[in-house]
Amino acid sequence: MNILYIEHYAGSPEMGMEFRPYYLAREWVKQGHKVTMIAGDYSHLRKKNPTVDHDMQKETIDGIDYYWLKTGQYSGNGAKRAMTMLRFCRKLRKWKKWIVNEIKPDVVISSSTYPIDSIPASKIAKKANKAKHIHEVHDMWPSTLIEIGGMPKWNPFVVVMQYGENFAYKHADAVVSLLEYSKDYMISHGLKPEKFHCIPNGIVIEEWESPKELPSEHLELFRKLKDENKYVVGYFGGHALSNCLETLLDAAKKMNGVSEYSDVHIVLVGDGVTKEHLMKEAKDADLKNISFLPPIVKTAVPTLTENFDCVYIGAIDSPLYRFGVCMNKMFDGMMAGKPIIFAINAPPTLVERTGCGLIIKPEDPDAIVSAISQMRSMDNSAREQMGRKGKEEVLNGYTYEKLAEKFSELF
């Protein structure tokens, strides 16, 4: 079967995020399908973007044929980024005939963060002997723009995104959502209930069987913390306002210099728009119990989490999380077998249902301090049992091999 996967920001292990399209596509290739990925040449999510000099430039990565469209660079979330989205969709329409004749898709998946790629994807599917069109939802656009970005509903960009979202729910043959509680919202925007399918993120077994080593800077810090017998609270991932790391920093301030918490050390690994500010604030407050490390390749996450005693996952208190939570770091933390401090206001997640962590209020540094204290006071067997519950759950149903099989049933 020929599968066409349209994802503006699709990445790979070498390029960086987004990883999900690559992981699913690789599994489908193993199943014997032919997978073609169409993506933009630039993404703010990738650590390395391809060098592209013409539209539909081809590159094969692990059996997946990537075709790149020149969409242009941007910074931030302003008008330039919006133009790259429109450019990507416009070029999909321009290349529609070529795509149908050369790729001959049996299934067309539209999966960009924004929903308007569903429009050209639907037209490509219809022209390709009525191939099946599956729309995949990562983020709830335009709700994200309104509820987190603060954009009014009548903003022209929001209006366009709303049109794209409604179009996708009404015209796609199936909708795959990463967010398990989004069904009712989608139905209210035109989706037939039987078209809804929740297929979340997961983990790649090979990455955990043969993990990459950490950089020397990271190894040196963890050796020091181990020698000092520290209890390490670890965070890995983006440093953005939505990750609520300011609250974690406030928790560090409350514990700094307090003898009861002298063995606690917080380590943040990653990069993002708030990292510089967080580091300056920690320095100004003379915090001795927090360290910042550069980002690592995803394949080194298993090695990184070995050095944590528990994992912190947090987010701002936003109504947007009513649709559910599907962060990669949640699955990685569970697979690591580490207990999780989960500070997100959301309906029950895997962390809560499996009992592999402590659920606390978001944006509450006192709650973080209390959770750390509670977790430290547990005996080793109780902590290990808590972590083991998460790992067993992930292995039972959230490997990309199993997720790809579930997805391919829709083909």
C-alpha cells in the first residue's frame, strides 16, 4: 500500500522533532508499505534542517521517501510563520497532479500542527482514485491560539484555522487524535462519532535497548551529584512558558539553604525561549540546588533518565488540557521506570490511572516541594514499584510498533 504522510514539520532522529511521523512511517515500512513524507524545508522544532534548493527535492531516510517543499524560514510565532503555513498548503495544491501520478497514494494522512493542510490533502485523496483521507490531530488548533495565544476568534488567521479544522472533521474518512478527551469537541465541529480514533504517542524499543551516551558535561554533573548522594529531580524537554518551569524554580528557592532539603538537587535538560531567563533568575537568587544542562539527542534520553530519582512534568493551568495530555516526556518518564511528579490540571492520564506518580496542582511551588518530600520519604521498594507500573503500561500498549499496527487498521 502507498501511504502519503503530509506533515509540514516532520523530522527524523538526525534532524530532530517532530519524531512521531518518522516513527510511524518506519514501522509501516517494516510492515511492507511504501511511505512517502511531504514536509517543509524549515521547522523551528528541528535542530537541523535539510538543505533544499527546489520543491519536491527527494531524500530517503531509513526507507521513507521524504519530499521537501521550500516554505521559507521564520522566527517566533508571527506573520512569517503563518505565511510558511499558507505557502506549504498552496504548494501542495500546485503539485497535486504530480503527487497523484508519481506517488499514487492509497492513503493520505494530513498531520501538520495546523489543520488547513487537510484541505489540499482531501483534494489529493479524491483525485487519487478516491484514496482514503485520514486527518491526524496533534494540537487543538485554533483553540490553542485562542486559549494560550490570546488571539480573538475573529482574528483572520484564527478564522482560517477554524475553517480548516471544521473542514477536516466533516470531510476526512477518519480522524486520529493524540488527545483522548477531544472526541466531544470534534463532534460539535462536524465529526461523525464513528470516525474518531485516539492513537497517542509512545516509545521506540530500540532506543531503550541501545541508548546513546551522554555528553561529558552531563556525565560530569551526574557523577558529582552521585558522589554527594543527592536526590535528583529531573526535567527534560522544552523550556517554554507552557512547561511551567518558573514554578519549579520557585520550588528550588523554597528548598535552597533549608537543611531538610539539603540532599535535593533539580536538573533541567533542554533548551527554549525561557531558559536564559530561568538561568539568570537562578543565578541572581544564588541557588545551589539547581543545574541547567544543554539539550541532548532523543536517543540519549534513556541514559539521561537513569541519573534521575524522579521526573518532573508540569504545565500552566490552562483549560486547553481538558482535551488530555500526550507529551512525549510522559511516555519516556514512564518507560524509564521512574516515579513522576505530575503537575498538570487535566482529566485522568496514564500517570494517574497506573499510579506511577504523584498528581499535584499546577503552578504551585509548595505542592512541588511537598511531592518531593513525600517521594523521598518512601522506601526504595515503594518507589521502584511506582516506577515499574508506568514501564509495564508503556510496554503493554504504547510502543510505536503497536501504535503503528493500530493506525494501519484504519487503512
